[in-house]
Amino acid sequence: MKKFLFLFAFISAVNFGFAQQAKYVFYFIGDGMGVNQVQGTELYRGELEGKVGIVPINFAQFPYGTTATTFSATNRVTDSAAGGTALATGYKTSNGTIGMKKDHETDLNSIAKSAKEQGARVGIATSVSVDHATPSSFYANTASRNNYYEIGTDLYKAGFDFYAGSDFLDPTNKNDKNQTSVNLYDMADQYGYTIARGYKDYQKKSKDAEKIILFQEEKASEKDNSSIPYAIDRKKGDLTLSDITRAAINFLSKDLSKGFFLMVEGGKIDWACHSNDAATVFHEVEDLDNAVKVAYEFYAQHPDETLIVITADHETGGLVLGTGEYDLNLQVLKHQKVSENEFTRILNGLRKKYNNNVSWEKVQNALKENFGFWEDVKLSKKQEERLHNVYTKSFTGDEVKMEKSEYAQDEPLAAEAKRIIDEIAKVGWTSGGHSAGYVPVFAIGTGAEQFHNRIDNTEIPKKIAKAAGYVL
């Protein structure tokens, strides 16, 4: 860590002496990542080392930082469509709207399109579907974020060099009753794109590809096409945000003389916050940090010409660090081995294996293995009763009532286990939705000195455009 700090202090000094435009721009967006999501991750890391204090993540140590407001044109609490549009275009719009003014008639030009117009190579990448709200704000123009097929066609029309995400959400246009729409996968050839499935497939195809779309492997999409797996649930061979970032840099570097603009979204920070799943959130923030490290490696080689900016579209969940006892117990979260969503899959597996006749002992074993309950994590009598009561209702009752969050439906027992371990960690949540809390902004490199004092989210792309010489 000392070497890391010394290196970017030295590079910053070099930048000061040779100020110029940013030829290479990295724009990282942690969806749902408020100030406490970052601070909580650092405090968690500190507790793992036995400290009262933080162990910083790397991007939080960048020399320039501030906070940004996030309200939309119509709502004091933004959604990802309006938030993404503000970060992409520098304009406020109504919630649910992608790349258009709130009149739903006037298209907005994004910083990514401006970069392309200036001759730069452009990449848009995310850990969720490539047609989701935040990534699509950089290439699409539509009145509704739910127009996934239309957004997919806009992806091709924008003509950027590199796209990456889990998959398309609606490749066949489910709303087309006549079934005359061209499949989005088939459309790739028409627009000169190569589709790669997984990082190894990318390595095979990228050399000869003029433009490329990187998706996860087909088997992974069959399981869940809406996102790549959470970092906490990751298995060998899963596509990662770091893989995606590395592939993007590799592909955009085919002609460094043009420069490039790359937006990378850590989309599942938001999903974990909607589920109020603290351990999963902290792993996702660290995962975004690992992707930023890949960009930082490039920055270290091109310090005079590179800008890296990290921010968020909004805060999700109203995360509270401390629930009244003037202390935290975040280290207990290390015993949670899976997300709430993955534990739901584990419980579903038990139901199938035992024909829905799952004993309390088997459920207890699953809770021990995945949350450390009773062994590493001591439960009060009340907490144990809560788990057993939920087990009785959902495993021996007539009907299972799933617990819904924005992007998941989970087993009641998975939700209760997560609530209890968060409670023991002394972490609180105010809702399963977004909040109007400040979001952090961190920056390093050419033009990074602009990021100081409190700003609005619409100012961020304007400052990046100024640093890079784009006309936004």
C-alpha cells in the first residue's frame, strides 16, 4: 500500500509539471454506491485486520475527491435511468428515461458519443446486462428504460468499438406480436460486431474483430442472463468485472493514437443494496476497486494522458453504519460465504433433493456452512427462534411467500439469515430502494484537479469533457 501511495504521489507530481488533455478516459460508476458503501467496506477491511479504523480501498486514496448530489429533473430521489443520463449527458431528466430530456422528445448526446465524434475509440461495460439503465444511458435514447429491445438496437446504431455485460435481456423483442423483429444476436453481423462468450473466447476472437461484444458464457446466461455472478458467489470460470475491464483496455488499445473513452459500471452494488445484504455489498465494492486497479495499471504507464474518475448514480438502501451501540461488529460478515440470492438457490436445492421434506437439522447445517451460525457466529435465543419460526412457515406450511427486492425473489429463510447477520454486525438499512444521499467522487490524472467542492452529478461528464477536449 505504501508503494501504491508513493507511486501515484510521484505520478501526480509529474502530471502537475506537464498538464495536457486526457487522451485516455476511464469513467467508473458504482451503481448504488453511496458514501457509506465505500466507508463500510473500508471499516470492514479494518476490522478483519483487528483495527479500530479503516483499511482503505485503492480508489478512495486517489488525490482528488468530493461528493455529488443526485436528484433527477422530476424526483428528489433518482432512479438509475435518470441518474445514468445525468452522468452520461450532463442533463437532468425524469426517472425512467434514458438519454432524453424529460419531454421524451429531445435526444441528448452522451459523453461517449462525443468521444466517438472526436475520433476516440469507445467502450461501455457493466457487470449486469449491457442494455441496463446505466450503460444504456451512454448509447441509447428512449422514453423508458424497459424498452430493452429498442435499447439493444441503439447499441448497434451507436457503433462503439467495445461493449460488455452479462447478455441482452430481450434479444427477440417479446413485445413484437408479429415476430418480425431481427434477433439482436443476428444483428451483430449486420453492424460488423463479433460476439465473444467469456474471457477465453474474447482472447481467441479479439485480434481479428473490428468491433466486439463480450458476454458471459452461454451456460452462465442460461442460469441468469441479467448479470454476472456476485463476487461473493463467484466460481472458477465466471466472467468478472476485472476481466471485462482488462478486455476493454486491450481492445481499445489496438490504436492508441486515437485515444479512448471507457465507462465501466459495477452494477450489482445496487442489487445487493436493494436486498439489504451488507456482506455482498462490501464484496461488490471491493470488486469494483479491483477493476479500477486494472485501469490504474494502464494509468501508471500513461500518467500524462490518462484520467480516471469513480462515482455513483445514487445511493441505495439508506445504509447505516451503527445501530445505536456506538460500535460496529462488521468482522462477523466474513462468515457469510454467499449472497442472499445464492443461499436461496442452496435452499431450493435442498427442497429438490429431499422432495420438499427438509428437516430442521439439514437447514441448520446449511446455515452453519454459509453463515457460520451457532459455531463462529453465536445467536441469541430470540434469533434462533426467528430462524426456526421462518423455517416452520416456509418448509412445513402450505405456501412459501418469497421475499421480493428490486432484482430478486428470495427464500424467507435466506432473507431472515441475512437480516440476523447484519443485525449482529450492527448494520442498518432504511429501505429497499434508493435514497437522496450524497455519492462520492474520486479522481486521478489529467484534469482530476477539477473534482473538488460539492458538485452535482451533471457536472461530472462536463468536467471529464473539459479534461479530454470533447464537445459535450
